[in-house]
Amino acid sequence: MYDFVVIWEWIEFAVRWTHVITAIAWIGSSFYFIALDLGLHRDRNLASGADGEEWQVHGGGFYHIQKYLVAPAAMPDHLIWFKWESYMTWVSGFTMLVLVYYLGAEFYLVDPAVMALATWQAVLISMASLAFGWIAYNTICKTFVNANQTLVMVALFAVLVGMSWFYTHVFSGRAALLHLGAFTASIMTANVFFIIMPNQRIVVADLKAGRKPDPKYGKIAKQRSTHNNYLTLPVLFLMLSNHYPLAFATQYNWIIASLVFLMGVTIRHWFNTQHARKGAPYWTWAATVVLMILIAWLSSIRPAAVEGEQAALKGQALVYASAPGFEDVTSIVQGRCSMCHAAEPSWEGMYWAPKGVMLETPEQIAHEARRIYVLAGLTHAMPPANLSFIEPAERQQIVDWFENAGRGAGI
């Protein structure tokens, strides 16, 4: 049992680390190339026939960059493709979805107070919704291909608002916002896999065959890349939201998630306008602040409702509640942890339970058995700085209780 939990924790850590690394690489390249494209000097008659150029300095060297509107006259010998950052970000993210939310559906994905779903039903809905996201978005882009691109973004925003409402009425609050982020990220990666890369391959094939590439392929690819640029910041917010109950565990969490997409647009509009040398739209920062204040207000209309609070004990939680030593562990946790992890924390300056974890009742403690074991038994992560002075012997009692429960149930 001990070895399994430790190995499992490190697998999750390794996958999460991979996800963060690949996401940084993808977001960095996306931001860089959009800024580069917007900042190109296109008012110069370049001998190479390029559409524009830019001089940059970094790392002690100078870079002279040129962009061809369609393609150069001949195919270069070496061509770097930017795709794996996107693919591996999605693969590692979906792996995290499986490890945390699918395999831990009882704790993180399904909330009986929202909708009583079997694990297989919740997982099926999750995967189907990700596929639906790409189908809906791609249909919108193809339907409004010749329309003002603002119309495309408005239609996409309507889909995102609808999915915000849908997810929060199907999954737990934590899973709902995480899924909305995965929904959006899946659209972004599908843009790269199904549109941007195939279009670029068509252009390369034409060059190799001596044909003049059709400029429409580059235009479509740029459109999808621009959409990705505006969706990036909301995805980051949604991926981080599971650490903040005020974002995911409130009555209006679906409205909060919807407003985050508007903030992503206002922030990116500032930077994109600056990079294009079209002025400084300071109104975007004012709009962002107003949106953030509105989000904070929505989250505080009533105390955050902790997901699973009213759900009955079930599954493995019953095993831990009936294991030897549970009464002693309950006393330890209530004495060392519940001053913070409570509906109304008594710790000065704390107004809600950290990460929505409540540890006031035996039922809640049994429900959080694995997390207590890892954070307060195996490690000294909790309490922070050992502020409640939990003793080494008490930590050992937590370890013994959890492992005995696992052995007794054959877990």
C-alpha cells in the first residue's frame, strides 16, 4: 500500500511537470510568433521578396527575421516545424485528466449533489464533450469563413458560455472548470493538428513540386493561430482554478468561467495592439480590472459551497472510517487541522477552507483519507510550518491507520 501510493504520487508529479514544461514551450512560441508577425516592418521593399522583416537582439546576438506572405521561391534545406509543443501539452494534460479525474472520479469528478453519475457515465460525458468542442468550433469557423472574424469569436464565446453552464450542472465545481479549460485546450491543439500543420504541409508540397502555393492555406492557418493566441490566458486561469475554491465552488462559477474568457481577450488585445505599433489601448486594462472585480464579487455573494459536503460516505471512504485507529486519527485531525479546514475557520485571517477541504466531521476526514495520509502522514506538508504542532507520533498514527485500512481491504 505504501509503495503504491508513493509511486502513484510520483507518477502524477512527473506527468504534471511534463504538462507544465510543454505548456510553457507552446505558449512561449505562440506568444512570440504572434508578436513577431504583428511587429514586422512591411513598408520595406525587400530584395528577397519577403512580406516583412524584423531585427531583434537576444542572448548577446542579433537576429534578422523575414516572413514570406505565402512562401519563399524555393524550399529551404532545413525547416523547423513548431508542433510537438502543442501535441505534448495536450497528451500530458489528458493523461492528468485520466490520472486525477477519471481514476479518482469518486472524489474529484462526480458530485452526487450536482448529478448522480456512475464513473463510466461521467468519463464518457467528459470525452464526448471534448470531441464536441472541436466539431462545434470547426463548424463555426467554416460557416463564417468569409465573415468578420469578430463574428467568429462571438459565436465561439456563446459556445463557451453554454459549456460553462453545462459542465457546472454535470460535474463537481472543481472538475467543471478544469474541463472547460481542457475543452478549450483541445480546440487549440486540434487547430494545430487538423488545420495549421496540414495547410503548411500543402504549401511545402507545392514548393517541392515547383508549384506556386495558394495563399488561402496560410491565411486559414494564421486565423486559427490567432484564435489560439486569444484563448491561451483563459485556459491558464481555468487550469489553476482547481486550487481556489472561490473560483470553482461558488453559486455562479459558470458565470465566473465565462467572464474569464473576456479577460483573456482584453489582456491579449493590449499586447497585440502594442506589438502591431497601433497605440496603447489603456481601456483594455480598465475593462480587465472591472471584470476581475465582478468575478470577485460573484464569488463572494455567498460562502463557497464545498463540493461533496452533503454527499454520503461511500466506496473507499467507508473502509477508512471503519479501520482500526480511525477514532484517534479523527481526534488528531480535528485538533490539528480543523481550525483551518472548516466551514467557518477559526484561524485568524482565514475566511474559507484552503482548497475547499473540510475536516470537521469523521465523514469528511474519511473522505479525505488519502490526502491526509500523503500530506500529514508521509510528508510534513501539512500543517504549513507545523503551526498546529502536530507530533511525530501523531503523524505515525495517521500512517498506521491508512495503511492498515488498505491492507484490511486488499487495496
